[in-house]
Amino acid sequence: MNERREQLLKEIVENYIKLVKPVGSKSLCKKFKCSSATIRNEMSVLEDLGYIEKNHISSGRIPSEKGYKYYVDNLMKPKEMTGEDVLKLQTIFHNHEIEISDAVTKCVEIISEITNYTSVVLGKSSSDNTLQQVSIIPLANSNIVALVCTDKGIVENRQYTLPKNADVNEIVKACEIINKMLTGTPINEVSQRLEYEIKPIIAKKIKQYEYVYNIFYDAFNDFSKNTENIFFSGKANLLKYPEYSNVNDIKRIVSKFEDETLVRKIENDDDGVKIFIGEENNFDPNVTIITSKYNYHGEEGTIAIVGPKRMEYAKVVGLLNYIHDNLNEKK
């Protein structure tokens, strides 16, 4: 690869990303001020090297997966974000009242809005969280809120209406026992310990122990379900792109988004922004996935952007670099 071939490849990739049309030698002649024979010869070399390929319905060329990879590794420069987009994200980063998990999901919603691709946040599952504290908050009209907090900063709550003869003090007493015995327990083990260790104790100390036990059992059960921490934004965005106009392609992609095991393969523990084009990712060979690991106030996970292989790499990488720097500077 000499300099002219690199610049030709860069032009072909960026033109195809923007226009979704195979690039012919005629348009490149004007750009590089070379004869058509010279351009055709250089394009032939790029094709032989596997960086571009012929489109079946046109005489022009389109980038191959190898071409996209060379482009992002050697030719692309991350694009700086606009002031408007920076402001949208800074509003979240500087909001100290918002819960950690909500901050990350709102961040992903903005990513999807800015890029027009599908965004995913893959937080650590409940098995990676340990119980930090359970709290009972009395409300008006015999209502209470049960709060479950983990060491990763995840907070879940559930509201209950107590029967007329219920004693809030007994529920608070049970809460104190749970905090004393179960703090530090992995969330996915809490329900079992609650059944075999805590229930016999509160049965001796609390009159309405069955009702009290069920409050905490439901709260922990809901928590385990809700902390799988897979959140999508802009699932339908992919369907806007001509690459997925075929009904079978649409069905395939949609069904994969519904498969939690498959979606979990997007998760990436490597630091920094990583790009997986086509066959490089474990999700679908007809997409590009760009990921960034985050650690925000102790909550860890992966933010991923899923789009066509002709993704606007410079824009997405610039955006994820910015998010990576901001989410990881507040550990």
C-alpha cells in the first residue's frame, strides 16, 4: 500500500459510507487529477489486495471488510463532537441527583439519537453484585418502599401496601436482621439464604413473619430479574438502512436482539474503544459493533453501538472516546 492507494481507499470508503453507491473510476479521476487508466490500475491493485470488491449491479467498487479494517486502523481520524452533542452528554455527567444506572442508560439513548444506530448497554449481571443494604421507607396510607442497594451502585425499589393490622416496626426489625446477616452476599445467592437462614430467625421474632418474609423475597426476586442490565436504544434504527431491507435480514437481526445469550457476546472487557467489523464480531456478520468499557462510580459494563459495516466510523469513535473519558474519570 503506497500513499496514493491509501488515499484512494480512504475516498472509496468515505464515499460509500456517505452515498451508499459503488465508487467508479470517473469520480476518482476528478478528485486525484489522474487519468482513468491510472485510477483503474490502482483500483485493480486494491481489489487484488482484498481491500475493495466489485458490486454485482455496478461497475463501481465498494469496500470489503478488510478495506474497512485497514481504513479504521490506518486512515481514519476520530471526528470531534459538535458543541450541541457535548452539551447533551454533559447534562447527564454533571447531574449528581440521577442514579448511576439511569445515567448510563440515558447516555445510551443520546448515543442512539446522535448516531442513528442501535445502542446497547451491557451492565454486569446480578451475579456480579453483592448486597450492600436493604432499607424500608414508611410512606403515607400504610405504604412502604423496600430499597435494595448493591456494592456496584445499583438501586432497585418496590412499593407495598400493608394490611391494616401490619406493624411497620416488625418489617424494620426484619430489615435489620437481613442487613446484619446478608450484607456482602452475591445477589443471586440472597434468595436462597433468605429462605434457609433468615426465615427461621424472623419466624421466632416476628408475629406476621410470613407476610414480612414475602416482602423481602419479592424485592430480591425482582432485583435479580431487573439487574441483568441489558438496555437497548434505537433497536429499529438498523431497519432504516438499505443493507437490511430484505425481510429475512430484518427477522434475523430482530431475533438476535431478543436472544440474551447472543447479545451478551457483544460484551467486551478490553479497555478503550474497540471495533469489530462483520465476521470479527460474535453477533452477526452483516453488522459492525463498536464497544467501549465503562466504570462509572463503581458500576461496570460495556456500551456498544451496532450499525451497518459502512458505519460512520470517525463519528462513532469520536463519540465513544468522549464517553469513555467522561464515564471512566469518575471512578
